[in-house]
Amino acid sequence: MKRAAAKHLIERYYHQLTEGCGNECCSNPWCASSVGFTRMDNNAAAVKALELYKVNAKLCDPHPSKKGTASTYLESSTHSNSASSDQQVNHKEAHTLRENFKDVSYLTEEKVYEILGMCGEKEDYSPLIRVIGRVFSSAEGLVQSFRRSKPHTKEELKSLQGKDEDKDEDEKEAAACSATAMEEDSPSSSTRPGEGSSGDNDVQKLAPDEVSVDIEAVRRVYERLLSNEKIEAAFLNALVYLSPNVECDLTYHNVYSRDPNYLNLFVIVMENSNLHSPEYLEIALPQFCKAMSKLPLAAQAKLARLWSHYSAEQIRRMMETFQQLITYKVISNEFNSRNLVNDDDAVVASTKCLKIVYYANVLGGDLDVEHNEDEDDEPIPESSELTLQELLGEERRNKKGPRVDPLETELGVRTNDCRRPLIPFEEFINEPLNEVLEMDKDYTFFKVETENKFSFMTCPFILNAVTKNLGLYYDNRIRMYSERRITVLYSLVQGQQLNPYLRLKVRRDHIIDDALVRLEMIAMENPADLKKQLYVEFEGEQGVDEGGVSKEFFQLVVEEIFNPDIGMFTYDEYTKLFWFNPSSFENEGQYTLIGIVLGLAIYNNCILDVHFPMVVYRKLMGKKGTFRDLADANPVLNQSLKELLEYEGSVEEDMMITFQISHNDLFGNPLMYDLRENGDKIPVTNDNRREFVAQYSDYILNKSVEKQFKAFRRGFHMVTNESPLKYLFRPEEIELLICGSRNLDFLALEETTEYDGGYNRDSRIIKDFWETLHSFGEEQKRLFLQFTTGTDRAPVGGLGKLKMIIAKNGPDTDRLPTSHTCFNVLLLPEYSSKDKLRERLLKAITYAKGFGML
């Protein structure tokens, strides 16, 4: 009891220092209400309160004007109880209170309009400004404001009052034991809003996506008030005062767990449509974002659920508010490797707040949480060798599996579940931030997972594909180096031959046999070797693989694998896309090896000329194909099924379709399949046609190729199972990662190309070269890219991200241009004329094949 009493006294000192006793004539030097008192922040007040307790300093009694109006958060619930005592005030005093509105501790829509009307009559808005300043700078006032009105019967009111009286006694004892500065100054009134009042019952009745604040009323009030500049300034100043106190409440006092109504505060502030204006960007909004970022996970999830019901325009407004702050801070500071953007509190806090809006955007979009791919029946085999950590007696860290965002888990939804968000995902990308982000440092923070350092990779929605690809590159390279060190250490311990690379020696004429047999052996013996750096050698050729040989290897393998004559994939002439052949004679192991090749291409940063429909990448990310995916995978069938759904006549009588479908095998023979048991006897009608379309789509995209795709996915995961690939990328970005960009902007390539050996941008031969290249057709340009870089696709981000070098290779000669595809270097002799340059270059790119040593 002594400890409880001591805590109570310290907390009274704390409130006296931060809010005062309410007596404007107070002479206590340690009271915030005294004239000469110097304001202090929450931390300093807490320290001073402890000192005052030790010396038994003077403690003010709450002034009568203070009681019932509850300037402290926990007093606010007593306002309604003290209302009846106000009737004892004589008429003159009541008139004065109405004039000055000193008794207003929280606001309703009606109260705002009443004050606004009286101020309008006198053309003096200072009373309204003072009320807004008082309420909007006080957490307790704002939390109690703009509550949704729920009329109660007399019996309900009596019941609620009885419950309040019973709970008051319990709350007094509980409040004395809690280590918080959020209790009442008076021990006789220790109830908290939402605990000892009917507000608690409101909270219990609320759905997970509801709050007790009347949002429409808040919007109407803002619309009326924000047109007045003086009143708008009151909102701004109040937010500056409010935010540090809220941050303290959430950080140290665990206030949300005691009263979920505390979330009302953030809902009300975020409805301010002027938050993104320049006046807020300097101090008010950064402080508010810091406070909001301290919300516990459950509160963030509730905000996301609430905002998911907002319109696309409202989501965009909140998104732009946080984006504006991030951009402002990035542009107004000089961030570099010494001054990291990760250390800027405002940028970090606003990014965390933006995450809540992002998930609201996902939840509010078109969700598909049901159609998920089944997990692999067998786990990915672990390496038979010891890892570096195990050799050193440590537990392997990466066994914990891929990272999952905590908010995503709390909400029970993934980004990939959203087919169409309220606003496009691309609008959440902040390009100025991407430009100043030191990705090597950010990746380090991402892997270490310390509380002191924030990584923007934990919020991948704000990063563009180029930045995320760089983060994936660092992850892959570090994993390669780790495997190399493990191999060296293992060879020392076991005395085996050192083999730090994934070596593939292949014959150009038997590339599939050689490559796939070797990969199959590795996959069975030691799958961890697949995560070593790839090193390819063509038999009989002198090329040293620094990246370029691997590029050509992947190109040749893909050409062979997707050859329709092999029969592993079918080719659609209309869409120019490949699909798994459900009637293929190849075993599952062959498809597993194809998945390995695809994973190795990502792992070794190589672009493949692969043409899959988007549904393949969605399935790789864990989502099954549905009718909506047919538009991309099989547009002809999609159109037929769409017409069936839209048909206005009798489907059964006019079309005579049953739940038995047919498709052709590899040799064109028709095969029958029942979508339902005895499907040939079940007619498709207007009532069950949606079921027919869903099952037809499921068969084409999932069931008919289930074995092939599962083997393919298994091979892909053998290489990427420990990668942050799923965490960072959406399906459309995975396609970009594997296939590169289809848009070839050679003007962007010209801008970023560097020169060596005596050439520069103004050299005659360089000007002739670019004029010649720009005059080429689309196919010739692709051949040039293939010749120079080893692939005819642009990397993630376009050709502007490709670092090509044109180097001088001697004076005028009849020799052809040559290239180092490993380093994207074109060796160009100084030809005497533009025509000769064109003729030599075309011959070089048209007949180029194979590697040699220069």
C-alpha cells in the first residue's frame, strides 16, 4: 500500500508539472498553472516529479474549474457525471461559461456548430480557436470527442450506472498498482474512459473494423472549419503540442491496451485534409507520425481494417500525406553513406505509417484469400554437409524460414491475395527515397534485425523493382560467399577436394543432356551446392565465365527446353506464350530441373527469354489460377466462358453443355474429363454455370498440370527457398526479374554508356555508331543487345540501368567488332566511314556464336 501511495503522489506531481491545477492565480512555483512556470517536456517532468516527491514539495489541490473538465486523460470520463452539478451554478456564471466555453473538454458536431454560430454573430472566432486548441491538444479530450451517439432505454441506463458503480471500486485499486502517469489527480475518481464508464461497453460491441468515433461528423466539421485560416492554425498548433504526449503515452504507458478508444485520436487527426500542406511538414506531421508509429500491432491492424472501408480517394489522400513528408525530408536533406536516410526519424516514422495505409489499400481491394496452392508434400532436402554455423557449434539461422511481415500476419492477408487494390501499388513507391537509399547498408539492417536500425526492405512497397533487385542481389551474393566459405572450411575438416563453385561443363550440341543430368545429380546429392556461384564452361571453347558465359548457357537451355518438338510445353500462336503440357511424356524430374534453371537464373542475376502467362508467377508465389487468369493464359477459352456467363437465354436448352469437357493430348486425340462425378449427365444451367466456369478454369490452370507444376515449383524453391524473393516482390515483378523488360529504350542506353581507350561522347566514330544503331530495326537491335550483353532483354529498370562501355580497339581495320558479354563491353575499331561501320557491325551481330580468347 505504501508503494501504491508513493506512485499516486508521484503521478500527481507529474500532472501538476505538465498540466497544472487549473487555478490561474496559483502561486506554487512547481505548478504549470502558476504565472512564471517554465514548460518542460514529459521526460523532464517525470524526473522532476520524483525529485519533488523526495523533498515532500507542495502539492496543489485541483481547482474547481479543473474538476469535471478533465485536462488529464483519465479525468475525462467524469465529465458526464459532473454535468448535473453544473446546474447549481447561477445564471450569471452559466452565461459566462457559455461565453468563454471553459467548461468544454471535448467536442461534438453540435457543440462545434453552436460555438461557431455564436462566434459568427460577434465576428470573433477567438473562443472557438481556444476550444479547438484545448481539445485538440489534449489526448483525453480528443478521444472523447465526436463519439457516435447510441440512444439507450431507461432500463439500459440504470443497468449501465449500476455497472459503473461496481467497477469504480475495482478500478481504484487497480489504478494505484499500475505504473503509469495516466491516473486521476483525485483518488476519489480513478476510473478511466472506457473502463469505468459506458464507453467500455461500446468498445466490447465494436467490430474489429469499427471505432466509436463518428467519422462522417468529423469530416463535416473539418469541411466547415478548415476554410478559416485562423482556425486552421489552431489545428496545427494543437497537433504540435499533442503529438509528444501521445508518443509518451504509447511508448511508456501502454494506454491502448487499457482503452482501445485511444485509437479515435488518430482517426480524427488523419481526417484533416490539410495535413500534407507545407505548414505541417516541418514539425507537426513528423511528430504525429512518430507518435503513430508507436501504436501496438493490434492497433495498427484495426486502423488498417477501418481504413480499408474508405474510398480510393480517401486512401490516396492519406497515402499522399505520408509520401509528401518522406519526399520533403529526402529533398531537404543531403543523405549519403555517412548520413543515412535510415537514421532520419521522420522518414522512418512516416514509412511505418504508410505501411498501415498500404495494407488498408490491400484489404479494401479485390481479395482472393481462398485459392492458395498446397504446400509441397515433401520438404526441400537440406544439405548433407555441415554448415558453417554447425561446424562452429552454432545453430543454423536460416532454418527459421522466409520472413513474414507481422502486420500481414495480424491481418491474415498477403499482398498476393489482392487482385486489384483500391489504388495501384505503384503509387506507394517513393522514387526520391529510392535514389538516396544506400542499399548495401539497408540490406545489412534487414538481415541483422536490430531495433536500433530501420530497414526499408521491411516495407518493400515503397521500393521500386530496381532497388529491390539490388537487395536481392546482395542477398544472393552473400549466400554464395557463405557457401564458398563453408566449402573451404569443410574441405579442411574432412580433407575433401575443394569445390567452391557450382561448375557445369557442357557440350554446345548436347547442352540439355549435359546440364540437366549434372543438375539432377547435384539436386539429389547435395541441394545446397545449387546456392554456390554458377560457373559454366563450354567444352572446346576458351571463354572464362565472369557472367557472360552463364548468360549464353541460360539462353541456349531455354531455347531447347521450350522447343515445342520436345513436348514439355505447349505454345499458343495467338498469345505467343508457353504453358505446361498436361500430356507430356517427360517425368516429373525433368520439370524439377526446369524449375532449378529458372531459380538459378534469378540467383545468378541472369535474364531469361521465357514467355509464361502471369498465372505461372502467381502460382509460384502460392496462388492458384482462377477464371480471371484465363484472360492472359487462354484468351479464347476465357471469351467463350465469359459469353456463357453473360448469356441471357436458357443455357441448358440452347447450348446443351454438360459438366464433362474434352481437350486434346500431344497427338491431337480428344480426352474427356468430368468436372463433377458423372459430369456427362449433369447439364449446365443458368443456375450452375458459375460453378461450371470456376471448375473448368480450375482444371485447365491447376488440376490438369498439377504434377508438372508441383515438380517445377519444387525445383524453383530448391534455389530460392531461403531468399527474400517472396517477401520483396509481387508476381508481376517476379516476371520482370526473370524476363527483364520488353521495352528497349536505346536513347536511355546512349545516355548512360561510358567510353574508354580514347573514345568519348563527341568522337566521330561514336556519333556514327549511335546514328547507325538507332536506324536498326527492332530485331537488329535485339541482336545487338544479345551480342554485347549476352541477352536480348533489358534489365530491371530498363536499358538506362545497363552499364555498357564502348572501348577503342585499334585504328581502321577489316576486323569485326567484338564484345565482353561478362562486362557489357563493346570493342569497336575506329572504322574510316559510317558505311563500313554499319556493314561490319551487322555482320558481327548476325553471325555471333561461341566464345574465344582475345
